[in-house]
Amino acid sequence: MSSRVRKRIGVLTSGGDSPGMNPAVRAIVRTGIARGCEVFAIYEGYQGLVDGGDKIRKLEWEDVHGWLRVGGTLIGTARCMSFKTHEGRLQAAENLIKRGIDALIVCGGDGSLTGADIFRAEWPQLVQELVQMGRCSKKEVEPHQFFTIVGLVGSIDNDMSSTDITIGAVTSLHRICESVDCIASTAISHSRAFVVEVMGRHCGCCGADFVFLPERPPSTDWASEVCGVVERHRAQGKRQTTVIVAEGAIDAELNPIKCEDVKKVLAEHLGLDTRVTTLGHVQRGGAPAAYDRNLGTIQGVEAIEAVLRAKPNTESPMIGMRENQVTWTHEVAEAIRRKDFARAMELRDPEFAEEYAAYISSTIVDTRSIKLPENEHLNIGIVHVGAPAGGMNAATRVAVRFALNRGHKPIAIHNGFKGLMDGNFEEMSWFSVDGWNAKGGSELGTNRTLPQSDLGAVAYQLQKYGIEALLIIGGFEGFKALQQLEAARDHYPNFQIPMVQIPATISNNVPGTEYSLGSDTSLNAVTVCCDAIAQSASASRRRVFVVETQGGKTGYLSVFGGLATGAITVYVPEEGVNLERIRKDIDHMRHLFKSDNPKRSLGRIVLRTESVSQTYTTEVLSQMYMEEGQHLFDSRTSILGYIQQGVTTSPMDRIRAARQAYKAILYMEEKAKGALGRTDDVRAAAIPMRICNDFDSAVIIGIKGSSVIFTSIREALRETDMENRKSRKAWWWSYRPLIDVLSLKVAHANGIPDWTVEKVEEALRSIECDSRYY
Ligand code: ADP
């Protein structure tokens, strides 16, 4: 091995393919090279490992260009029986040793990672046998006494317990939601019922009337259950019915439930014109969603770091595992077999149980089981504030329906605080929010008016409509609105009610949460646009597109959009831009275009957040590129503008919206109940609750890691940079260096002074401590 190569690392994808595997391989190859390693693709999964020959090939920086956009796996995958045999694994070990490969990164599901673990455990024995059999010399095996294996969980089923989410699961949900949305529209036309078979479990976000899941089996009399629900929904005015049957669905006695069984029940018991659709491989396909591109990328980078960190006796690290605890799917299967469904749910990720509860309590009309006693019922006002964002409607839908199931009165306030002051209130019904989970924008209407402009009018209208709890859905204006109402509580007793804000803005800048609603929808919109722009740039060969994104004073969309689309660089308010920086970028761009293969010359994109500089505007930057690029490249601009709000709400935003709206209502109930005990006499006088004024009754509900958290507005203010309208700490900022690592073509080898192997290492070190992305 040449002394310059730190390690030779093999990468393979195995088992079922999943969108996001290619971004992971791209990141592994590029980070590996940037860290002084050689990376070998092993084609066709374990089969390539056993076959060797040209199935093991070194990948160069350019080889993985454009891979972010491609679904499936470009290095192939196969089921390989021989790797399950000792002889197969012996051959695999020989092939690796002969090529000097000393580490392997495997991206696959349960089976693939089990295989990897067996291989690692067996390695010393395999090496010994190879020497004894004379297939390898002692000298050859000398540097290979230990073998490092790192696993990445790539699977569309999200079937690995202890993993927050697997690479590919979110894209698969995109396909499922798109398909179910399409089916719903044809179902409405014909007043039909559709029974849809899907692979994943997170399908609650599709808004189906009923779902059958293996971990939550219905009783053996599920036919009455499903018919009861469908009838109640039809009675509310629904013209269509969608029932989802997850693969492997069973009843409580473990009898399988098939789509055809459900169809028969709906047709025979209810006389519905019922059709069956099996989504099948559609769910595996298509361009990876922004989330999976970034998950694959970040985990790919982390895999290289794990390889370089590995010591002889460390176990195979599984990237993305909660506390590195692997609970294999077969444990879940075993729990189900024992009919221990509670255990099966427990083994799953904790969000899943919450998602499921949010789904059930907001999708099925339930007039009895979760209803609260009458004296706990509340009039809940719901208002949208600020710019529209995906998920505002989805959150409203869940809040309205869950509130109705609890016996509350949900009251929509149209047109933001302006509408509130004008008394634009409307009591919401179950059916009034039908289909809102998919709809982008804001059905209630939203604007930037703040309560401060007429606090008296706000208090008057809240009193008039007897509002006893307020749900604010919006971005930084929503945050300010909450702050103003809370600060004015002493003067206006009508503000002494539970108030919860669900952050919703494409900018992702609201303190108290890691993700605001709409930020994922927007990231996908940016990603799709950048894909089209990058394609155009590549077609015209030597072109740099300067793409302008929104986001206020926050560079989230540029950084995560840039990561998802392979931008060469980003200009963001967090670091600003000056002449020196532009000069360096132009040098780098020249360098890239100069070293391009003339036959495959590529276009490039850079992302610029609109507020980064008043002088170096998108147009000015582009003109500077153009001028300096001379014969090497030219430049164009693209301003994404309102396109970034997206059309349909992404599955991730739907799921987050449902969880947060559900928990927001529960939180309000708890706070109001606490106040109720103290205010029975006040209630009797029909005056809204008056003494819900403790700090934690005015809160922001947010996502942190895999949990939903509440932060009081007072506490949140402490970490808020009011001038720049954002939190002082941004978790996502530590990923900023990845843009440079993954786009700076082997910079250290080509003498760009800013980037060396050590610099790359330093940049990546900051990321290691922060794996909150997954
Ligand atoms: P997934 O990884 O998606 O669960 P499979 O279960 O089909 O998919 O596994 C993919 C491949 O991993 C198999 O074809 C086989 O080569 C390897 N593999 C699976 N289980 C084992 C095992 N117990 N021992 C060795 N190799 C295995």
C-alpha cells in the first residue's frame, strides 16, 4: 500500500435498494478521498465481495457526480446466498485481503447488517484459515488481523428498531403520499373506496380512514371496526374512503389481513364500489427526497469518521443507532408472534407510538372513548400568523379533529391577528378540514399583523367568543405575537389562557425547535428546483448558476438545500460575504472547470440567501463570476422566490404537524385543568379562565431530536437574537463545512491553500459531536 493512502475502504449496498443509498456512497467516496483514503465500490452487494474481479473497483471523485439525484443504488445490490455460507465469506475475505482493503462500509437492512456482523466476528478465523490453506501468505495477512465494518441502515421500511429513521424511508413516504393523494382524488369523483397496500408503517400522514399495521392489530372482528369508522366518516360528508393495509398486517390472533379481505368487507357490508391498489415497487423509486439525501450524506461522512476512529477491538458501529443499541427486526417479529404487541411498539422508535396516537385521535371520529368530561371542554382558537408554510393546514386539521374528539370547540380565526381584531371567527367541523393534511399554504389565511397593533381589540374579541385557549401557528411573527400577548397578561386577563405556538415557517428560524413546519416542504421545493437548474447548467456545459433562496437572516435553506443538491458553495448571513471570499470562490471555480473532462464538462450551482449582502446581490455575484470566468465559464441567476413555499405539504411536515398539534391540545388541556381547579367559581360565572398565567402556559412546542418539547416564551427569549429574528444557537450550522468538503475537488491534492487533509479533519470533528440530524 502506498504510504500516502491512509486506508483502503470498501463500500457496498445490500438487500433491498433504497433512495438515499447513492448520496451515502457519494459522501463516503468524497469524504474518504478528502481524508486521504482510497474508496472501492463493491458492485452487486455481497455477491461482488464473493466474486471479486471487476466487481471491486476504485471510485474517484468525479465518478459520483450527480449521484445525489438518483434513486436506488448505482453500485447495485443482490441477494447473495453464498455469503451466508462459511466458504462464501472465506472467499470474500480473500478478495479483500488481496486488494489491501481494510475496512468495509455496508449500507443495507436487517439481513445485510446481520451478515456484516457475522463477517466481522468471524474475521480472525477466516484470516487464519486462508493462511493455513495457503490461499494467502503470512505477509499478506499481516496488516489485516482486524477488520473494521461500519453499518448504515438503508431500508425503506424503517424497520430497524432503535434507529430514528432509516435512509430511504422518507422518500418512500413521499411516493406513498403522492400515490394516496392521487387515489383520493379519483375516489372522490366516483365516491369510491380504495384499499391500498403499502410497505411502510408511517402511513398515517396520508389521511386514510383506517390503517392496518402489524404492531397494532385490530380485534378479530375488525370488519365491524372498519365498517363503523367508514360509516361515521361517510355520515360526516366524506365522498371517498381510503384504507391502508401495511404489508404483514394481522389481527390480534395473528390471522393475516389482506387487501382482498378488506375489499370484500367494504363491498359486502357497506355496498361500496371498492378497488384495490398495491403500490409495490413504486415506493422504492424516484429521486431521493431532500431528507434522505442529507441523511445519506451525513451518515456517509460519519461512516468514514467511524472507520478512521475504529480500534482493533471496537464492535462494528452502526451509524444512526440510538445509543448504538441495535435491536434487530426479528425481535419485533418475535414479540408480535407472542402477541406481545405492547413490547413490539416499545421496540419501535418512540415517535412511532406518538405518531400513531396522533393519527388515530385525529382521523377517526370517536364520540366516546377519548371524550373529556364536560367541565373540561374548551373553546380553542386557532390562528395562522406570518407567511404561509407547508404543514400549517395539516396542523390545523389535527388540532380541529382531535379537539372535537375530546369534546372541545375548535374555532378558526381567519386572516391572522388582523382577522382576530375584526372578529373573523368560525366554528370548525370535522369535515371542514378534510384533505388539509396535503394542502400547502394557509387555508385560514395569514398575514404579518401583530397583536401589539391593537391589544384591546384582541382582548375584546377573545372575550366575546369565549376563547379559553389559543393555538398560534406561524413563524417568527407567531413567536412575537406570543411574546406580546404573554407580556400583556397583567393588563388583559383574557390573555391569561393557555397559549401554544407551533412554529411554521420555511426559514426554520423560530427558537424552541429544531424544525419548524414548512422547512422540509420548502427544502424539497428548493431541491427540485435546483435539480432542474443543475441539469440546465450541465447541458450548457460551462455555466455557474447563482440561485437565490429566502430564509430571512437564516441560511438554513441554502446550507441544507446546498447539501441536498451538491452546491459548490453557499452564501449565508451567518458568515456574510466579502471580496476576498468571492475571489477565492472564483479561483476555485476556475480550477474546477479547468480540470473537468471536456467530454463531461459540468454545470455548477451556488446558493445565496437573499439577505446575505446588500452589495453583493445575486445579480452582482453572477456578473462577477461571468467577468472572471472568461472563456472557462459563464453565469446566470435564478431567484426561487415564492416557489419555495412548495405546493403539497411533505410527509415529514405532515408527521411533525400531527405530532405537535396533538400534543399542543393535550398541553392546553393540562394547563386549563390546573387553572380550573382554582377557578370553579369563575367558570360558573361564564367568564373565560382567568388565572392561567404561569410562565409555562405560554409556550412554543418544538421538535428536539426525536422528542416533542415545550419551551416557555420567556425561556425561549433568552436564546433569541431578536434583531436577526432567530435563535442564537442553530444546531444545523455545524454541517456547513460539509458543503466545502463535498464540493472541493480533492482540494488538498490540488494545492488550494484553504483546504488540507488536516483542515478537513478539523471541520469534520465539529460535526461528530452533533449527530442530531438523525
Ligand atoms: P436486507 O438487508 O434488506 O434485510 P436481506 O435479508 O435479503 O436484505 O439480506 C441481504 C443479504 O445480506 C443476503 O442476500 C445475504 O447475502 C446477506 N445476509 C443476510 N443475512 C445473513 C446472515 N445471517 N449471514 C450472512 N449473510 C447474510
